[in-house]
Amino acid sequence: MEETPPHCLSRLPDNSALKQQELPAHQLYFTATRVLSAFFTMGIFCLCMGIILIVSARSTQEIEINYTRTCANCAKLRETASNFDKECTCSIPFYLSEKMMGNVYMYYKLHGFHQNLYRYIQSRSNRQLMGKDVKAVEDCSPFKTSNSNTPIVPCGAIANSMFNDTIILSYNINSSAQIKVPMLKSGLTWWTDKYIKFQNPSFKNLADEFRGTTKPPNWPNPIYELDEKDPRNNGFLNEDFIVWMPGAAFPTFKKLYGRLNQTHHFKEGLPAGNYSFNITYNFPVTRFQGEKSVVLSTLTWCGGNSLFLGLAYTVTGAVTWLASFAMMAIHTMLKSKKRSFFHQ
Amino acid sequence: MAPPAMGQSFMSANVKKPLFHKRSNQQEVIGGEIGVGEELSYLLLVNFSPIHRAKCRIINEATRGYLLRSGERSGVTMFCSEKKSLEVERIVKANDHEYNEKFQYADNRIHTSKYSILTFLPINLFEQFQRVANAYFLCLLILQLIPEISSLTWFTTIVPLVLVITMTAVKDATDDFFRHKSDNQVNNRQSEVLIDSKLQNEKWMNVKVGDIIKLENNQFVAADLLLLSSSEPHGLCYVETAELDGETNLKVRQALSVTSELGADISRLARFDGIVVCEAPNNKLDKFMGLLSWKDSKHSLNNEKIILRGCILRNTSWCFGMVIFAGPDTKLMQNSGKTKFKRTSIDRLMNTLVLWIFGFLICLGIILAIGNSIWESQIGDQFRTFLFWNEGEKSSVFSGFLTFWSYIIILNTVVPISLYVSMEVIRLGHSYFINWDRKMYYSQKAIPAEARTTTLNEELGQIEYIFSDKTGTLTQNIMTFKRCSINGRIYGEVHDALGQKTEVTQEKKPVDFSVKSQVGREFQFFDHSLMESIELGDPKVHEFLRLLTLCHTVMSEENSAGELIYQVQSPDEGALVTAARNFGFIFKSRTPDTITIEELGTPVTYQLLAILDFNNTRKRMSVIVQNPEGQIKLYSKGADTILFEKLHPSNEDLLSLTSDHLSEFAGEGLRTLAIAYRDLDDKYFKEWHKMLEDANAATEERDERIAGLYEEIERDLMLLGATAVEDKLQEGVIETVTSLSLANIKIWVLTGDKQETAINIGYACNMLTDDMNDIFVIAGNTAVEVREELRKAKENLFGQNSNFSNGHVVGEKKQQLELDSVVEETVTGDYALIINGHSLAHALESDVKNDLLELACMCKTVVCCRVTPLQKAQVVELVKKYRNAVTLAIGDGANDVSMIKSAHIGVGISGQEGLQAVLASDYSFAQFRYLQRLLLVHGRWSYFRMCKFLCYFFYKNFAFTLVHFWFGFFCGFSAQTVYDQWFITLFNIVYTSLPVLAMGIFDQIALDTSYWTFINHVFIWGSIAIYFSILFAMHSNGIFGIFPNQFPFVGNARHSLTQKCIWLVILLTTVASVMPVVAFRFLKVDLYPTLSDQIRQRQKAQKKARPLSSRRPRTRRSSSRRSGYAFAHQEGYGELITSGKNMRAKNPPPTSGLEKTHYNSTSWIENLCKKTTDTVSSISQDKTVKL
């Protein structure tokens, strides 16, 4: 065995900062001035933010009308599945005391509908919805194929349970004349949904493209007859369908139904006055003790009229600020105590 | 050589047909970890203690480093043990392949690699899935494949699992590749084999049992050989066994005289057809039994005739040997064995933690399952049509059952697989920091610190007990002749500069580096009076020095420059012989029968009649010499206690005087030897010598008879005096000991040395001080005595506390209770316990064990002296077991191996006596003082880092996973995840792994503040960047177009992140999570400041740090008379010298002349290094002492 020659320095470790653990580093010292000033500024920032959020949330207007009970007879009718072909409409008048300015959005809101169940969420076929292969139903169990083994389009539990009430908002210009508030059924979805995620097989003849498939069991019409008025709003590109398809995270959720077309009377939004919702009641909710409402709302930069974020900011800001005062008090008290101790 | 009885019995046992089972020719040596290296890097660990008998291993120091031991995946198995039962004995016939093939002996090919290309995948996977974590994740994967309960898609588990398994597999594969490479390298080494009466070059792997091979100087030995002949006279050859047992001195092997006659005669060698019958392959390196039958006569074979694989031939130009054991059967390979893996307490903590978390997970699962059952029966019922259409109904209980499993799958991320990987990575990083630390680099020997085990770093920060060896660890194992007492007079008390002058005038020869290197350079014994006495011709002084020059086993040789070099066997002897040399009594040379010395310029040759060798029971050695006048004298040196009993009664006065001197020396921590002589009558000696020869030839009770004869002649000695040799402390030992005890680490010294020497080293190291309230010395020879002494000590310790002297019965009951939990009582004052090996043996018996432990743990310092390696290990085990404390053992020699292995952490001092300690250790460095940095910096940091890392890791995973628990209440307990599957998959391995790792590796606890290096920044911001880039990539149109079902998130990111309130929520969350922590830490500094806070404040206030007060060693304790005898010497050298076997050949063969000098001089080169470095250190040390 060869001996290491004396003073052989080849084994000397490198004198690099990394290897000697002497890398320059930030060391977080919690000095009084730093911590207290950070707390003060953070507190003020959060308070301001909270106030701004609350103010802007309060500036939005929202009307929510629950029509489960109002349309109790319809609800009863829908509890029996065999009555699916019997039409049931229901009108809900309401008074808008203040006009709603700007863009008004109409939502339907479901209470207690679990769109977030694991099996429910999994039961869809993105390949089918892309329009590449309408017969791709492999992930859609148990709504893959009908009893006669024809693939269902659109397949899956989500599609099958699509919300299918029609809601028409009418404005009573005067006691006798009622006009329909023009609602746009476009721009309800993300661009990517409309142009990438959901695609019809082709634009020519939808009925042909979907030949050899069948409609979901709960649907009255096949996918290509969802919107009889606007042929382009059919197939997988139907806006209501696209809005329904992403699963909501919580059992109570609202989904966009339409937005106000700002024309004629409604250029500035919805004027105050008497309105009514004319609802074709199709979607059964009482079976699962659910409820449904229709919501009219305006939006601001930070969303709807939910005060939660604003309040959370305010509370955080207030607590931070108070904490900074308390910490300052404790710190100065102890400091003077220590000083007197040292001076003795 | 007459065939001894052993051989005959062997043959008679041979009548039975040996049992052989069919064995594959290619034995796989699993477990030997052999890597690439220039040299054959099988280093073998000799195990000394019986408890470790079976645990040997081979380690390659050159390449494999610490990575080698870093995982359990090596899955080392012992193969040799099962084989032993197969082969009862071995019969080998030289030059006869056909004959030997009958037995199907293994050939010389070795396989240390574990896998081949075909077997790699199955074996490696099998090994990996034996790890609990991997198996657990495999189970999860299987669960996920069941569609009924699969709540996460399979890739969430398989991606991390495959990643982890691949990483490990790649590492294993690389390791194995290197093993293959080294196997190939070794197997393809060339050696000259006698085939068809010709010497032919053959690869090692083709060497067969029974082959005769030729070895040349400096070649590695290919297999275990029976030495047949060599170039040296008497069939001698020299081998270096450093790779086998770490000893660097050369060993001598001698061929049978019948075979050594064969010489290099190829034709005769080719005709050699001896049959060797010997033991079956085994792992005993120092034993061999066999019988050679050749030409109708039988010759017994022992270890002296065998050259083992792994040795290097030295100083011998050629030799021939017959292969007895090949390949896996060689002793070297037989010693490969299992490595015991040590786990840290964090590991154990984490295991329990993980178990608790599993329990917690199951609880959550049960809660959610119950929730699911209730929900299903209450609400879910009504959703049946949405979910199941025309599928069969499910009962809510069954649904709950399935949900349980689904949630187990979802919630498994609390203990992700990446935890284990991250921990390994962090530890590896910490190990590298240790290797890279320049502050632990010993520049004088070019030895960096080495973390040989990567898995134990954080344990270093929790050490409570350090068990330290003394020699070579605390002390330098460098002896300096300091004082002597001749004929009742002390010399060497004056240490003045004048002494230097004396030496210069006195030394006739030019200052000889090589000579000095043997002694330790600072020869400062220059007491005028001794010189004067020599000049005056005081016969006693001359006799004293003559004795030092004659009575030893030192070998001398002249190097190329004509300087005299002493090759010493023990440093004590070196010190003595060199001291004598400096006083004009120069040991010049020796032959087996003579010793030539120069007495004050006159060369005198003494006839060496006998060497009565040293051994540990005799504690003395003697030589019998005849001077040119024909006078026969016995010169003896040894332990005072022993030698004083052998003195002639007329020595009484001198004895008491010398004994006073001896205890004075001992009090100064010097190692003493008593020196005596006896004039022998010619006739008496001849008679005795004849008896000795008879005894030597005896077959029965040979050793006893010889010992008796030695006793017989070593009596009526005339006392000459005593020598005192200083055992120098290592550099920085005092400071290290002080700071470690400031850190509340208890240091126990476990040494094989004598009690007094150990005590004095204790004083020197500041472990024992005169401030101590009491020092208990337990030195009883019987169990009762020891028990009583312990009891007394305890009573003393607890003072008035009468509980402990309540009589025997109560005491025993109490012990029983205490064994379960030893309660540390608060004892005021410093105490020390000194216990010797005999007492320790009794104290370690079960009923006194606890008393000992309790007492020892109360004491600030514990010194165990004269302990055997096994006892060292027992003491460590005792503390480990009953104290539940983390222990560290540090040592440098083979006797520390067992202790190093049993402690939680074993530290080896490298660059010392051989490699055994280092090989067994988990960490190694060159100096004891580095322990301070290892423990107080690396250990502390590692521990903090690991703790912080674990907290951080569990925090992030709990925060990440528990969301699913709460979401369960909203989603009808249906095991729907909140995050998408890819986020779950990548969260632990990509998004959050690096910041935690960076913190775990780079954080420093400099005054309890977090330590953010640029790497932390890079990792944190990098991880965020990676998160967003992956997010956008996964949410992109392109990937959706390709995999619509796997990546259905198209557009989510870009639409959500443009929402202002998302950012507001992120900001608020950050503020709300950080603020409380900051406030808490701020207030904690104010209200409950930690030590470091206080220090920082004081630093701020005073702008200067208080220097650490280091205590100087106190004045020596002058106590009752005690012996300072100590002698580092081994048995067996006397015999070697008298046999002449180790004498250099007078006419070295021309081929090897140069090499010989070269290789002989390796040791002096080594010593030269030592010398130069030590000069530097000693000078600095002397300075400090003087100042």
C-alpha cells in the first residue's frame, strides 16, 4: 500500500463558501422596529383593503328568489318521473325597488345538489365532448350506453342531470304590458371551454353527426336540439350545457344562466319596477330536499356582493394592528424593566 | 520438521470420507462490498470481541466511501456460514486438476456484485419492496387499482413510487456496476501459474485449487496459498497484511524446509504432488491447521506457512505457493459479512410518529366512513338516480366501508414517500459537509474528516455520553523518555536550555532524522547529572543504559544514507532505546544470536542467549546475554509490581526508594518500567537452557512449561532503577474536553491502560480536578468487595440520604424498580468514578449493574481502566440500554472496534495504528479535538435541521392533506379530492420538495434565526416558478388536445389567475398564516428569551463576546503510592528475533535490492511525516505550556 506523501494537499477540501457552509445568507432577526413596523403597515394595508372590498361589494345589487316552494305544485309533479312529458310553468312576480346598473347577470342557484360527489364528477367523457369521437363513452359509467347498447351523447352522470328549467325574465312596463327582458345566451363560458374543451364534431348537420347515439335518459331532447331558436347554440357548444358541465365544489352553487342584453329599455341595466320570472319547471329538486333559486346580480371588480373577503381583510387588519400595539406595549415595558435591571 | 501429534490426529480423522455437497462453481459472494481501486481494496475488519465474532465485513476504502453504507438496500447476507456446514475438510493435491475437480472447489473468481443484467430487476425490486415504506406505497397502489375504492388515479402513487424506486435502483446499479468492474479488474489480474511444467500468465479467475503460482515482490497474493519456496533463505517470505488486519508491520512466513528446497526449479515444482489435507474454508485469519503429505512423509502446516489472499509480498523477490483456498473460500472473502446498520433516534422517532400518523389516518378514515354511511342513508339515497341509474343498490354501510379505503388512499399524502427520500438526501448533504470541512482537516497528515455512514448525522447533536479510548485518542501514542531513577537517584528533573547544549556535545554522530523519528523528536532529557554520572563511569548507570540497549526487541537497519533506523514494536521501547543511544549506548545491530552495541564509542558484541518474551500476564521481558568476557547476565524490564516481587531480598532499601520515585513519576502521568538484572552462573544457565529446549520441543503444556522456566530464572533480580516515559496528549484535548463538558456531555475514558496512568491522563485532560468533591476508586477483586465499594460510594454521594443504606433486601427491591427507570437524582458537587477491569467484570453482573450505572451517571467523570475490548462494549451497552442515552465511542485501535460498533455513533481516529477502528466507525478524523466541531457544530446543526425539516414537512403535508378531510363534509364523504390529481402527484416531489430540502441542508441555527442562503432563494422561487410553469403547461390547450381525459383543466389557470380576488385571497392567506408566527416569536424573545437571544442581546449591548474560560490542568494530585507502569508491547517478537527469521538477508538478491530498501523505508517515511508534523505541534504545545 502506497503511503500518502507528506503534506499532500490534494485531499484538502475546497475552501468554497458552499462546502464550508459559509454561504452568505439572510438571517431573519425579529428586531422590534422591523416586526412592529411590518405589523403596522400590514395592519393598515389589510384594513384599507377590507374597507375597499366591503364598499365595492356593497355597491353591487343582488336579488335572489327561491322558487322551490312558490312552484310547489310543479315540484310535486316532477317528483314522479313518469310525468316528465307534462309541462309545468310557474310565474314568480317580484318588485325591483332599485334599478340595477350596468351588466346584470342571471344565475340559477341550486341548494343541496351534490355536484361534487366523486362518482358524479368522474362520470364524463372529455374525449366525447371535444367532438373527436362522439362514441367515446368509456369514462361515463353508469351512463355509458342506453339499454339497447347505443352510446349516450353526452354521456355520464353530469350531463344526464343537466339543469333544464327555462327561466324568462319579464318586465312589467305598466300594469298591463309585459315585455321580455332580453337576455344573452352567449359569453357565459370561458373562451377555452367554448373553443377547445367543447367542440361539435362538425358544423354541418349535427343530427347526422350524432347518428347512432342516443340522448341521456333524463333528457327530453337529444343534444342537437337543445336550443331550438339558435342552431349554433346546439350540440356540445350549447352554453347552458357548457356551464353545467364543470362540477361545482359545494352542494350549494349558482351557475350563470344569461346576461342582460343592454338594449332598448335596458340600456343602463334593469330599471326599478315590477318583474316576473316565468319558469318552465323541469328540474326536480324536492326529491333530494334541494331547493332552487334564480339570482339577478351585478358585479364589480372583485366579484359579486359577497362580503366575506372584505370582512376577512378587515378583521385580519384590525387584529394585526391591535397585535402590533400590544406587542409594542409588552416590548417597551420589558425593555425598561431590563434596562433598570442592568443599571442597578 | 517433525510431524507433531496434531497432524496425526488430523489424519486419523481423515479416514471418513469427507462430506461434500454439490456446489456451484461460481459461488456468489454476496455482501462483500468491493469497488474499484488501484489496489486490491479488500480491507478486512478483524473482530476481537466474541459478540462480534460473526460480524465482519469487507470495505473498500478507496472508492466506495460512505455511500456504501448509506442504505439498507445492500441486503448483505452471509454466505459463508451456511457453507461451513457443507465442507468438513479440504483435500488438495498439487498440480492435479483432475483430482481436485472431484471436490468441486470454488475457483478463484470472485463475485462481490449482487446482480447480473438479468437478475437485477427482480432482485433489486424484491429488495426494495422489503422496505416498509415502499411496501406501503405498493399496497396503496394496489388499493388504487381497485375501481370501487380508487379515489385517486393510479399515477398519483405510481409516479412518486417509480421515481423513488428508479433512483434507488440506479444507485444500486451504479454501485453494482463498480463492483462488477472491480471484480473484473481483480479477476483479470495476471499471475504466473505453473501449467504443463511451464510458467504461464493466467488470469486470477482461472487459478484453480492445487495450482502452483509464482509471486513476485510487491504483488498481491491471488489466493490463499501454501508457501512452498521463496527467494529468501530458510524459505522465508515477508507479507504485508495491511489490507487484512490493518497492521502495517511486515509479517514473516516460512515455507516447510522440504518444500523450500524446491527453490525456483520449475521442473521440480511441476513434479510436486503433495496432498494437503486441511480445515474447511473459514474466516479465522490467524489459525490454520493442515497436513501436507509428500514423498511418504507428513508435515504439519500452520498459519506460518500460509499466505492469504489480500496480502502483498514484500522484501521477497519471488516465492512459489500452492493454492489451497480460492476465490470465495479464501479467508479474506470468508470474512465478508453483514454490516450492522445503525438507526438514529430521529429514525425511531419518525417511525413511531409515522405509526401515530397512520393511526390518525385510520381515525380520519373511520370518521369519514361513518360520515359517508350516515350521509348515504340520509341524503345520498336521493342522489342514487344521478349516480347509479340502473346499477344495483348499495347499502350505506358497504359504501362507508369502501369510502374508508378511498380516504386512506387520499389521505396517504400525510406520510409521503418523498419524506424518506428527502431525509436520505439531507443526511447525505450533511455528510458531505463533514467531509468538506476544512476545520476538521488534519493538514499535517493530509487527512480530512470522513462521514462513513450517512445516516447518523443528526444523532451527533444528541450525544450525552462519550466513551473515549485513551491511547492514540486522547494521547498521541508518542513516548518521550523523560525521567529515570538509577540506583535510587532521580535523573531528568532539570529541564533547562543547558540540557540542549549537553546533547549536542555528547552526540558524536550527526543529528539523525530517522533515529529521532523513532523517539519523538523533543528529546529534552538533558540532566547534567546523568551525563556526569556516565562520564564518571558509575557502573550502575552504565549497567542501566546497557540494559536499555540490550533488553528490547527493536530491529535496527541502516538506510541508504547510512543512518541508523530503529524499527520499533512499541513506542515505549523506542523511547528507551533511543534515550540510551543519546547517552552513548548505541544499539547498532543484531543477528539471531548476537547484539552489537556501541558503549560510549566502543563497539561490543553480546551473545544473545535467550529472549524471555513479554506478555500481558508476565508484564516483563528479559534477555539473557553473554558479554565478550563470558559473563552471562539476565536483563529484565517490566511492571514494578511484578518485578519487585522477583527482587533479591538485598534490594529492600533501594526498592523503597525506587518505589517512591516510581510513584512520583506515576503522579506526573509518566509511564514507568522497573529495570533489574541478574548475574547468571554459566552452569546454571546451561541447565536451564536445556530445560527450555526440552520444553520448547514438548507437545503438551508447552506454554505452561516455558512460563514456569521463565519464572524460574527471573528471580533474585538486582534492581537497577526505573524509567519514566511521557505519553503525550493530543493537541487540543483539554479544550475539547472542557467545551464538551460545558455542553453537558459526559466523557468516560475506557482504556486498557493501568489505573494510575489513566487517572493521570484524566488529570491532564482536565477531566479529573482537585476541585472534585470526591473520587471513588472501585478496585475490588471479588463481587462482594465491588458491591461494598459501590454501596459506600453511593452512600458517600447521597450523604445523609439514608434510603440507600437500608440493608440488602430493601436495596434489592429498589434495584429492581430502578432498573426499569433509572431516576437521576440531583447530586450537588463534582464526583468522579474510577473503576478497573476486574471490578468492572463484577460490577457488570446483573445485580450490581444498576448500582454501578447509577453511581457512574452521577459522576462527572468516569474512568474505566484495564478494560478489555469486550468490556468497553459492555459498558457502552449498559449505558445505552438503561440510560436510553445517545452514546458515542471514539477510539483509534483494534481494541476499540467493539466499543465503536456498539455505541450509537462510532468515531475512529484515522492516521493511527491501523485501520480497524476507522473501518468500523461511522465517522473518522485525525484528531480528538475535531470531536468538538463534529458534535457541537455538525451534530447540532444536523439535528436542528432534521427537526426543522420534519416539522416543515409534516406541516406542509398536513396542511395539504387535511383539506380533504374538511372537504369530505361538503362532498357527501364521497372521497372527492379538492385538488386535481396531478397537483397531488407533484406536490411532494416537485413543487415543495426543494425548499424543504434546502432548508434541511443549509439552515444554520446561528442564534436561532433562519438562515436563507441564495440556494434557499433559488429553490423557493424556483419551485414557485416550476409550479406555475407546470400549471400552465397542464392547463394548456395543447396537452388537453392530446390527453383530454388526463388533463381536463384546459384554461383553468389562465381564467382563474386573472381574477383579482384570487390574488387577494392568496395575499390574505399569507398574511394570516405568517403574522401569528412572527408575533409569537417576537414575544417569545421578549418574554421567554432563550440563551441565544440573551447572548445576542448582550452582544448588541456590549459589542464584545465573553471569552470562554478554559481551565488549566491543576496541579497533580499527590496520593498514596501507586505504580505508573505501562508498556505497549506485544508478545511474540522475542521468538522472531531468536529464530532469526526477521533478520535481513545479508546479500539481498540483486533484483529486489532497490525495491527492498524502498519498501522497508515506507515505515520510516511514515515516521518521518509523523516526526515533522509532531515537531510543529510539540513546539506549539511546549510554548503554551511554558507561557
